Amino acid sequence: MSAAMWSVVIRRSSWEILRQIKRNILLGVAIRTFSTPTGLYGFPHLKTPKGFQPFVDDAIQRPAAEVMRAMDEISDTVCSVVDSAELCRNTHPDREFVEEATKASMKINEYLHYLNTNHDLYDAVKKAEQECHMLSEEAQRGVRNLRADFERGGIHLCPEKLDRVNKLNIEISQLCREYNENIVMDPGTVDIYPSSRIPKNLHYLVKPIYCSKSLITKDLSGSGDTLKEKGFRITTNPQTLTSVLQFSSDDEVRKMVYIRGNSVPHANVDVLKRLISARHELAQIMGSRSYAEFSVKPNMAVSPKVVTSFLLEMSKMVQAKSIEERKLVMKFKREKCGRSDGDLRPWDETYYMTMMKSSSYKLDASVVGSYFSLSNCIEGLKVLVQSLFGATFRIIPLAPGESWDPHGDLGYLYLDLYSRKGKYPGCAHFAIKGARRISQTEYQLPIVALVCNFSGSRNPSAVRLNHWEVETLFHEFGHALHSLLSRTDYQHFSGTRTVLDFAEIPSNLFEYYAWDYRVLKKFARHHSTGEEIPQKLVESMQGARDMFAATDLQRQIFYALVDQTLFGEQPFPHGDISSVVAKLKREHTSCEHVEGTHWEARFSHLLNYGAGYYSYLYAKCFAATIWKKLCQEDPLSPTTGFALRTKFLQHGGAREPAALLNDLAGDGIYRYCDGGIMPDISCLCDEMKLFE
């Protein structure tokens, strides 16, 4: 199939799916019709929840002939089960589907363990690697990666060590599950009396409570009267915590909420200690000095030494401006409080920063949101795809049984846009099926789902997004485009199936489009008047974003350093994790550590991206360079889109990331450092005005 041919399928329902992107100029208008019902996500097996069982069985029994193609076909079939089950478990409103998907996930993981410990497959892959001169460049990369993947599972170890590795992996999985369950079960609460201490704009986040209060006066009989006093219970989950810290003018309320929110769940202090220990032992059995070394080795950075050098360089660069920003906030607080002294406490920072942004830029969230209805934002995604890649979204009907939530209004791409009970709480991109070449004349198109949690009406014209949600939508759409525009021979390399510190580049790049006035004016229109978003409003939004950009960046550097240190060579006593975090906070931020708090007890990125959190900053530097060199002059140029597609997005993980970056942006986008790749930070620093 020609790399210039794409395909888009547009869905309407509370789900939307980008299924095919076809150049209308080449293919004209194609309408897909359905004469018989299909199954969930288009898989015939999944017409009922019980269909997961034969879906798994079929995956396990599929035969294949030659090594790389065969391995990729096995992987494709197994991944279809794994990925669709994972999406279903996280989003389906029907408990029976969720339960069956969970069973399927467990069974297919057992089969994956069988595949990953199968010496016949491992030997076949090693033999293919020895004969790699007979293979294509992508296939050579594929067999090398497959062999490395086998060995990261410990197949090359002696039976005793392999058994220990398997037990540690089970333990690590259980600890991760326990950590996440503790976050859900113990979000922390603070009771505030009287209710007047909580501003009305926060009432939707809190729960009314009452307590009995004795009155001092007594009647002649000597009996006492009681009064029911109303208060509010604040659940200190991250969303509520942030809102209270932003908008509560009561110092004591903010203090109580901050301390409680950063001290739960206490059980995770021990869980994290055991997780660090298990990962460290696993890494040492695998021949690495630390879990960070084991985790980072396949990535562009290659080693923790390179990651730490990068983070320290960033920390040094951002320090002066973050101190300057903090002084401004402290001065502002003192002016508001009518005092010439007084420290800026951790629970003050968000409140006074929010107030300063509002004071300086006169931004009203409801005014900003009036230009970003959900339907407008979907239109914005269409504008990007059409302008950059010459592709068009077209609506086709869902087949009976293909959707998993019958309510709501949907558009392009399996996009699950609305929040509902029991659903995955964040925003994420799920791959359902990877792209791959089946034969010289047949190509398997990628299927992805984009999950968001926008609240409000199921009518997309009535839903208003705040700009942070718009930015998140564009971020996740960057991941989706990476998958959808991928044209690899093997699904093993399709889209985001690449190293972690490379996979985050497209998503970071597409965030820029959510801030650029030239892009926003194409779709951001007032929900009632149709007025184009004013340029001055966008400039105010940009100004508010940049006001404390150094402080925000410094916080992300700190998070990444915590992640690297906790999974590093373990120079600290295992029982003293919180003091290590406190020390890093003092060294790399201007913020005070509050004794007794342990913020790391609900930083779930330590689970999902153990020693990989740096990837967000790493990718942000590459994205800043690509934006400046390629996109900034004309972000919607077809020439820009052609370069992004042909030199970057269509290759997924099939080529060396360094080669793709150099081909796309030219020399200087990175440099080599201690055997790894160090991104150039100058474009990001210039953008943030960090240079003198």
C-alpha cells in the first residue's frame, strides 16, 4: 500500500473513532455499510461478553511460518486481545463485559508468560538475528528488539534465577495494584466548621456534614439545648486538593487540606518501600546496578547517568528564574496581607499564583470556556488533519454492537469523551490494533481509542472545555496521530510502540497547536455568537501560562529526579524514602518541605513509568526544537505536515529515533553524552526566556 494513502472512519455515538484516513483526492468518497452486526471494536468474536474466551483461544492457537513475520502475527493477535480487554476493563459501562475482559486479560497474560519463556521461539529469534543480513532494515531492528525483549524477561538466565525473576514480577504487579487501590480507598478527608469557611464556588466539590453543638444557656429545668452546626467534608483527592488550594482564601483551611492531601494514603509508604526493593533485586539479577539502569537502557538516553546530567542541566538553567518568580509571589502575598514580612508557605503558593494570574490578565474561565465547546474542539482536530496531512474525516455509521456505550453524541475516532461512573478517570490513548503489512497488496490499518473525562451534557455543542482540557485533548490526539499515520511493516513498531522517551514527542508537539492563535482562530468560536476567539484573549491566556513557567518546569524536574533517585543505586536506607524526597526538594526547588508529609505515596507515575518520568521533559525539549525549526513559521502548512508524516510519524518505532530526529530537524537537535542522547535544551529555554 502506498505510504501516501490514508484512511479515516468517523463515528457518532458517545464514542468516536478515527479508523481510516483516505486522501479524498485519490480515493473519492467511500461509504462503509453494514449488513450484519459486528462485535465490540469491530471484532466479530466480541458480540457478547462471553466472546472474550474464544477470542483468547483463537489468539493462542494461530499458526505462523517464518520467524519475524510469524512473531509479529502472533504478537498482533495477542495484542488485539490484550489491548481491547484493557480498553474494555477501563471504560465499558456493562459490568459483565468488564468482568469477562478482566478474565480474558488474566488468561492472555498467562499465555504471554508462556510465549516469553518459550525457548523454541527465543532460539528461532536468535537464529534470525544471526542471519539478519537477509532481512529488511525494519525486520533486522525487529529481531534485535524481540531478542532483547525475551532477555528482559530473563529467558537467558539459569532456572533458579529465572524462577526468582518470575516471582519478583508477580510481586511487583501485586504491589502496583495495592498502591493504586490504596489511593482509591484512602483519598483523605478534612472536616471544616462552620460551612461559611468554604467559598460557594467550591461547594460542588464538598459534602455537607453536621455536628451537635451544646448551647451555654439552660432553661429553668436545667436541661441543655443543642444546635446542629453545618460544616463541609473535603475529600483530598488531587482534583479537589488543587481547587481548594487555588480558591480558598482561608489560610488554615488550605493548610489542613494541603497536609492531609500530601500525607495519604499512609499505607503506600511501606508499599513503595517494598516496590523499590523488589525492582532493585530484579534489576540486579538481570545484571544491572539499579532498576533505573535496567529501565532506561532501551531508551534514547541509554543510562541514568545521561538522564541525571540532563535533569541537572535543566535544574541549573531554571533556578534563577524560579527564584525570581517566587520572590514576586512572596511580595504579592505580603501586599495582600498588609505585612512587610511573612514566608510563602507550601499551601500559599497555588492560591497567590492563581490570584496574580487573575489580577494581571483579567482572565475569566467561563469566558475562555465559551470559545471551546467540545464540538468546536473536534472541529479543531479536523483542521489539523486536513491542513497538515491533506486528509478528511468522514462520518460513517457504527455497526450494530460495535459501540460500547449507547448514549451520547460521537464523532471521529473511538473517542470516549464523557465521564461516567466506573470509568478510567484520566485522559489516555489506547491502541486497539497496530498497523502492519499483511502482504504486498493488503495492509492492516491501525485502530485506536482516545479516552477523556469531560463533564456536562452529552451534547458536544453544550459541553465547555477549560483550556487545560483543550491542551490535554490535543496532547492525546498527538499520540493518536502517531498510531494512525504509522505505516510500518510490523505492528511491533506501530505508532507509539517505540521507546518511552521518544513516544512522548508527538503529544508534546501537538500541545503547541492548542496555544497558537493562528490555529485557534480556525475553530475556537463563541458558543452563542459564533465570534472568533479574540487575539487579545489568547495573548492573555499565553501570558498567564508563562507567568510561573519556570516554577512549573522546576517542579517537573524535581519529580523526575525523585523517580530516578528512588530507583537508582540505593545509596539511602530503604526505610527513609521521605527524607530522600525532602532532600531533593530542598536542593532542586524553592519550595519548603513540610515534615510528616509524603507526597510520593500517591505519585502513581512511580509505578507506570518507574525511572521513566524524565521522558516528559526529555520529549518536551525535542518538541520545542521541532516546533521552532519546522512548525512555528506556518503551523498548518501542508509542507510541514508532509515532513512530520514522512520523516517522523509514519515510521513509528521502525527506525532509530536519533536518525528520525536528525532527518526531521537537522543537526543540533541532540548531542551524544556518555553513550546516550542528550536533547538540545536551547529552544525550550529560549521559549521560556530562561537565558539572560
